[in-house]
Amino acid sequence: MHTYNDHASYGVLETFENLILDFEEAKDNVDEKWVICETLGYFIPGDHASVMFRIDDAERAQELCILLGRLFLSMLAQLEREGLFTPLRIKKPWDHYGAMDASSKGIR
């Protein structure tokens, strides 16, 4: 009997579900919602999230994945509605990153 696998898998699943509830409770607080999306963005690609697919409730894991996709799409839609989702326009890379201007050093 491998109880660790079950406990770890359901623990990851519950963590994601709690973050989704926190996202819903944030209502119109874009900053708080974005923090939750960032947290999920760091956690999902790692090996920790893959544990969740080892549970015996495949439908629950599938529904959670669909819900996470909708969460990210709703966040992007809210950012776009509020004018916060705009392309970053950079004229010169060194202006943005704070590197020295090549012309000031005599580099051609």
C-alpha cells in the first residue's frame, strides 16, 4: 500500500482548488488575482503538479485542469478590459534593460 502517493496527489489537488477559491474571493482585485496566477504559473510546470495525475479520480483532475485554463483566460480578459494587457514597445533594448548606449562608448 502506497499511501504517500495518494496523500501527496490529493494534497496538490486541494492546493490548486484552494487557490481557485482564493481567485474567486478576490473579485475585482486585479493585483491579488495576478499573484494567484503567477503562483500557479510557477507551480504547474514543475514535477510537483504531475503528482496530481496519479490519483484514482481522473475526472476530478481533468475538471481541475479545465478550470485552471478558464482561470488564466478570465485573468487575461480582465487585464485586457482594464487596459493592463498591452504589448511592450521597446525602441532600443539597451533603453529598457539599463545597459549602456553603444554610441556613448564609440561602438559602431
